[in-house]
Amino acid sequence: MSYQVGDLVRLTTMPAWVKTLPEESQLAFKTCFRRSYKIAHITRDGLLVLDVSRDVDPVLGTNHNDLRVEPDYVTPTRG
């Protein structure tokens, strides 16, 4: 599947490598699992940058959070 900036996607598969991240990052992924987000950016390496601020900022007490995942871990959605 080819994605574009602005597409709405749902994080449907938890990447195995999340277990190796710091606890705060793991919490961010767990908070976002099975939720939908717009693609804010696509990196040169093809990672999808999801703007997860609305859900993660209040949980972590930080601002402007995003997740970067390979397209294999998301599915397109309408909301």
C-alpha cells in the first residue's frame, strides 16, 4: 500500500521492536495502539510519521509527540 501525507491510518500491529524502547516510548505506542492518526510526514527511509499529540501529550506530560513506523504496522482508515 502506498501512503501519502494526510492519509488517516490505524496502528493495527504492535512492532516487536517496541519492547526494546525506553518505558516512556513503550507507553506512547501502547496508548496509540488501534487508534487512528494522520500521516504528518514520510521520512526519506519510508517511515510514516504519525502525529499522536492529542493522545500521547496528556499521558506523558510532553508536547508535540509523534510515532515513526513502517507502513506494515498500519492500515488505512476513514476515522
